[in-house]
Amino acid sequence: MRKTGINKVLKQYNKSKVRVLALVAEAFGGRGGIAQSTRDLMLALSSLPEVANIDILPRLQPEPTVCLPAGVRQFSAHRSRLAYALQALWHGAKLKPDIVYCGHAFMAPLALMVARMTGARLLCHVHGLEVWQPLSIAKRRALASYDIVLCVSNYTARKFVEVTGIDPDRCKVIYNTFDERFTPGNKLSARKKFNLPSNSVVLSTVSRLDPNQRHKGHDRVIPLLRDLAGVHPNLIYLIAGTGGDQTRLEELAHDTGAANIVQFLGFVSDENLPDLYRASDLYVMPSHGEGFGIAFVEAMACGTLALGLDQGGAGDALRNGELGIAVREADFPNALRTSLDTATSKISDISERTNNIFARDQFTCRVKSEIKWLMQN
């Protein structure tokens, strides 16, 4: 009798907690900034006492999932749009979620369909370029009907309201966070891992080398390297990432006399990424298309100065100069020269100040604060 009574109480308690079905491009086992941003949000949601469980349906999963947080389950990925849509509808009907989470704008109409079918509330997470440009009528109307839209930067929030016409009060800004692995460390040990001379001056950029993502700005850095090497003879520019644009960048380095300065590292694992930042004197990404720019924050959390443009959401990551350096595109060449001089002396408290703003506990508090309405209704 006593055990039955406890079970009844537990059953009633679990009913008061919400169940989440997450439709995402990539999450656990995914690569890139959107996958990381999605994982961080799933971790934050799973830690909230109001959440019973989260079921994730990804479109892509290039890597196996090693360890999922408690209360989180991830189904197999489906590259086919039709197969994915059918699975989303099937899981919606079976799981009867209280909240349907949409992790990418192109899934907005499908997530809306699942929510209407199940009576669930709608939560969307938007990142940058995917909502900065004109959207199809179906996507625009779907997104405008969402209960809450989480935006990774103020710029993305403004563009999203402009593109969709959604009520601005439903757009909530939650800056991205970073993993606890990104901490200051021994520079010399980090340089040994990447076979770098101890006396070298190191720039780095981390991003996909995708021909469709040339906004990252590698080709703004490479033509400046030869002249910079006149002041810093041991200059090295590390480019981490893979993609079809590498050949073009290699040719640019050769044509501008920087072939012996640029090193293409290929894919750098999550395990080794903190040491790449630690080995660097300056993290540089003069991108004009960042929804936020999590790599800036990761680098600064490792104690490395970061330089970018004051365009898109990068200003939020760099705190418009409060943490890193954000400059106009026309001022970038001069900023790179002067930043190198500053960066080699390091900024001792940059990691602490970055943690105070972007650490995971602050992120979780922001998430809970902005979506509490969904939990209570």
C-alpha cells in the first residue's frame, strides 16, 4: 500500500513536468556552431526541474553520441526530408510533447504542424544568417506564430523581427555559452601539441572552410600576413577546419607570399580545441556574417585576445570592445597590426571576465528566465 501511494504521488508529480520534442539540424554528435548552440540549450533545458525529459530528432549526426545528459534521448538522424518529416509526425503523435522545440528556421513549418497536431507550445532557436535574409511565405508565417523565439544575439533578434513581423516581445536574446573545458593553460605545452616553435607569434581562426561561408574572413587576413611578418618574423597563421574552400585559400596564400606562414590544420577535435586557443596569441575572425561567434568566446575563455568586425552578432560576443576587439571592416588591417602587439603580452583577466558573462550557469539562468512562461502555461 505504501509503495502504491508513493507511485501515485510520483506519477502525479511527473505529469506536472513538461516533455520536450526537439526537431534539430544537428545536436549531440554534430559539428559547428549551430550544433554546439543546440547542445548547450538542450543541456540547459534538461537541468531545469520543470522538464521531465527531452527527445531529440536530428537531421544530421556526423559523429556518434558518447554521453547524453540525464533525461535526454536522441533518435537516429534522417537525411531525407520526407523520412525526417514522417518521423517527426510519428514521434509527435506517440510522445505527445508539451513543448516542440525547433532548432533551425527551415524546420519551422514542420515543427508548427507537429505542435498543432499535439496541442504543444512552440519554442524556436535562431542563430543568424538563416533568418537574416528573406524567407519563404511558409517559413515566415510559421515562425511568426511561435510562442517564444530565442535569438543568439541582439542583431539576430532585430533581423528576425524585421523579416517575420513577429511581436518583438516574443523574441528573447540568450547569448551562446561555452564548455567548461575552455580555460587558460600552459602555452608552451599547447604549442608542442601543434608542433609550433615556442618563440612564434601565432594567429588562429576556427571555422568550416565552406565556399558558401566565405564571410568568415580568412581572405581578409591572408593578404596582410607578408607585411606583418616583417614586424613579426616568426608569424604563423593557423587555420582549423575543413571544406571545399581550402584550395582557394591555399592559392591566395601562395599568390600573396604567405604560403610559408599559413598552416591548414584540418579538423581539430573538441578535445584539442582548447589547446589551439591557448597556443595562439590572437584569435582573429573578421566575419561579417556571424550570428554570434562562439569561437570568440571560447578563445577568450582560454585567455586569448579575440579580434573581429563590429558586424552581425560578433559585437555581442566581443562585448563591443569590453572583452575582445570589434572594429569596422575598413579599420581591420590596422587593428590586426596593433592587436598583435597587445596580444603577445596577454590580458590576464580576460578569461575571468568572459566567464562572468558567458559561463554555463549564467546561460542556464537566462534560459530559465526567458522560457518560464512556457513552463507555467
